[in-house]
Amino acid sequence: MRELIETIVKPLVDHPEAVSVERSENDRVITYRLFVHKDDMGKVIGKQGRVAKAIRTVTYAGAGVQQQKRTVIEIVDQ
């Protein structure tokens, strides 16, 4: 899933080298922390959060259903 998130985000940003994803997991939740350059935050979030919502939708469809866990994506600037 980490590679999928990076594949979606890197073409959208001006600083693709700054994109990284960390994964953490407990019994009920899988959390992906998406790190992007501070200048790219707006591009990753999109107008009214549409891009971020689309990324979350794709991630939920892939990861959450397979493992019966809730999936969370946090977008963080570096």
C-alpha cells in the first residue's frame, strides 16, 4: 500500500524526493503517515480536500477490506 500511495502522490508534487510514507498498525487501525514538502501540502490536499479524499478512498478500498481494519492516512509536512 505504501508504494501505491507514493505512486499516486509523486506526480502531483513539485518535490517528489520529499515524499515518504510510514506505516504503523495496531489491532484495529492501520495508519499511514504521508510526508510531503511543506510547499506541496496544498497540492496533496487539493481544493476542498478532494485530492486527499481520493487518496484515502483508494487506500481504504485496498487495505481496509483485506485486513478487516480501519485505515487512516495522515498528511504531514516536513
